[in-house]
Amino acid sequence: MKYKIAICDDDTEQREYLYGIAEAWAKRNRHMAEIKQYSEAKAFLFDYAEEKDFDILLLDIEMPEISGIELAKTVRRENAAVQIIFVTGYYEYFSDGFDVSALHYLMKPVDSVKLCSVLDKAVDNVAYRQRSVLLATADGDIKVSLADIMYAEAQNVYVIVHTVRGNYRVRMALGKFCGQLDETFFKAHRSYVVGLKYIRKITRTNITILNGDIVPISRGMYDEIHAALVKYL
């Protein structure tokens, strides 16, 4: 598989440094990779309007005009698959990553070993997108990528599967549906299972999904789901 990577940073030296690490990582792991450099968010978004097949984005947060956070939000509105890695010199930006399901934050100066480790995880996630479930709906069987499932809820003898591309209703027990999922999902309530990557916020009583939906948490489950989310991130 060929991976398409974008590095967006207004600092030429930093951009070249990241490019060198990514290029060496690809060669060492025998990955085919197309790595593009951008000095500003506008330049990337211009290309992205025509080519939406990027797999990994390495984004500086502090850029003029359009920040890395705003760039990521623009991309994430229509692309749930791309792996977003932020590069920053400030810890206060970390909470912003929840809104765009960022894979990781790298603090400047970026450690090459750490970046390579994060890139390894990114390609694992890209490969994970190939995994899917087959949903037997009233309109026929539909193949849905696990990576597109935000959450699912039980309604009597049915399960409503909420995905980034729409909702599907299947006649199935929630327990049986959960058996097709993996460790990136968490059963937060007897009637709900959530995709950890789509959690925006958690409290003692509920979860806010990235699209704004609210999912309840069973009493006493907060610590478990918090630990699962920390482990996932």
C-alpha cells in the first residue's frame, strides 16, 4: 500500500526536519510513501480540494492566518479516516485535539524515535480502516468500516448503528453486534457501545460524541471508560 503524507509547517527548517524523519521511516519499513510539504494551511487546502486521499497529516499548530487546528477541523468535517498528528510547543493546545480526533501531539523539538512510533501507529490505523462489518438492513446488506462507526444503540430487538456516513437499523442483539467490534469500542451502558475515537467529552453521567449526540454512562462506569480512552489516545 502507498501512503500519502502531508507536512504543513511555516518553519522551513522544521518542515525539512520532519520530512527527513518521515522519509527515513518509510524507507526503513519498506513503505511506499508520497510525502508532500506545505508552508501554509491555504496551500494544503488548495491541494486537498482536488486530492482527498491523504492518509497522514503532520500539522504545526501555530501557523499564520489558518492554524493547524482550523485546518484539521476543515478536513475532519468530511474525512474521518485521515490520521492527524499535531506538532506544537505548547501544552495548552492538547484539549483541542478531541474535536478532531487527533492521533497524537508531538512537542517541539520533535524526537525522531517518538515520531517514528507515532507513524507506525498511524499506518496501523489506516490498515484498520480496511476492517468492516456486514449489516443486514431492510435495504439489503451494507458493508460498514469499523472506523466509521461512532456509536450503536439498542432499541428493542434492533440495533441502530450511527456512522459518519449515516445511520443503519439492523435486527440484532447489541451483545451480538459488539462481538464483531474490537478494543477501540467500549460498552458504556447496557444499551450503548461507543467508538473511543469519536468521544469528544466524558462526564460522570454521559458521553458527548463528536457529532454532538449524548450517550449515557452506566453508574460506576466512568473510571473504566476514562481509562479505556486514555489507553486509546
